[in-house]
Amino acid sequence: MKLPATERRLLALAEEISACCACPRLVAWRQQVARDKRRAYRDETYWGRPVPGFGDGSARIVIVGLAPAAHGANRTGRMFTGDRSGDFLYAALHRAGLASQPVSTAKNDGLALRDVFITAPCRCAPPDNAPTPAELRTCRPWFRRELGMLPRARVFLALGKIGYDALTAAARETHPRAERSPPFAHGVATRIGHPTGRGEIWLLASYHVSQQNTQTGRLTPAMFDAVVRRAVELAAVG
């Protein structure tokens, strides 16, 4: 069966993204991690390349993380797949009826998203989960192109300050007269210009679903469920 045009464009872009070698520090790190591996995954072949977005090409909600986890997406090749952050995220999306299953362990595990697309402003696993400002700027064209291929998007849900800042920075490039968005805070909702220059869109913020937040109680399932419900509500009103 022939794929819809949006899905074909996203697949073509995914191939381009996965071949990128623009940031020497990130290339070296992602390859080192893929070579050295974690003992629990020593028999697996790591992806070890940039990770494209994943989800429903007709999504109204776009979830924006930070970057692939070294032994998560950098291993599996799919955003938030194969790590504890993904376990937390997909369980919440499943509770909301936006994911077909509550866990994600591999690219071929059968997970499908409904009305949600997941991406990140940095496509390579960075040392210490910290891409540099220059690396984020270098990656921004991929980010902008991918967002531009999601014509029904109504809400950007940023997981963490880096994703939030990446969206507002991209928006200011195409809407230079736009007012500054409020500072990042969990639960903040504001209108921003679409990073591709296509009208306005809702920007919603949440603490990142990292173990640092979820295992300390800074972000609880109930807190995140409330943010996801808000994203669904905002997506419905446009």
C-alpha cells in the first residue's frame, strides 16, 4: 500500500538526518558509545547515528525532547525507546489513548502513536546529555524541516528547558517581532509563532521525563498526565 505523502516526506528526511556528520564532537561520542556499549547490551548492534523523529505524520501534538539517550535511542534508533525516560513517557501516552502500548523497547516492537509525533532539537547523543549552543544551532535546520512536514500540528509539548528554548529560538527566527515567551516552567502554556513561519501554535512546557526528575518526585505520573491532557485540549481548539 502506498504511503501518504507526509509519511513519504518524513521517511526521506529521516534518511538524510541519519547520515549527518556535521558535529565532530557528537559524531565521536555517539560512535564511541556504540562501540564500547553497556554490558547489558553487549550482544546488540547499536544504531550509533543521528535519530530522526517518530510518530504520526498527521499529529496535532508534537513532543519535543532534548537528545537521544546514549544507551536508549542511540542504541535502538528511535526516540525515547529502550530507556526509563521512554518507559515513563509511553506509559503516559498509552493512558491518554495516544500510544498503542505502554512500553517501547525496540524499533520493531509494534508501538504506534496516534495524533503524536516525537522529535528533539539535537539528533545525536551528547556527552553528559548536554549539547552545546553551537551544536543546537547546527541541528536546527533538521528540526525546522521536520516540524514543517507536520501540517496538522497545533501544540508543541516541550520536555525540559532545552526543548522549550529551542522552539522559542526557532520561532523568533521567523517571527522577529514576536514578544518574548514566558520563562520555562512546568505547566506553562503560551502562543508562539510556528518555527516555519506558518501562523501561530501553542507551546506547552513540562519537566523532562528523565530519571533525574521522575525518580526524585519532581515529575510524577499525575503531573505529567495533567500536562498531556492539557495538550490534548489545546490541540482540539487549535
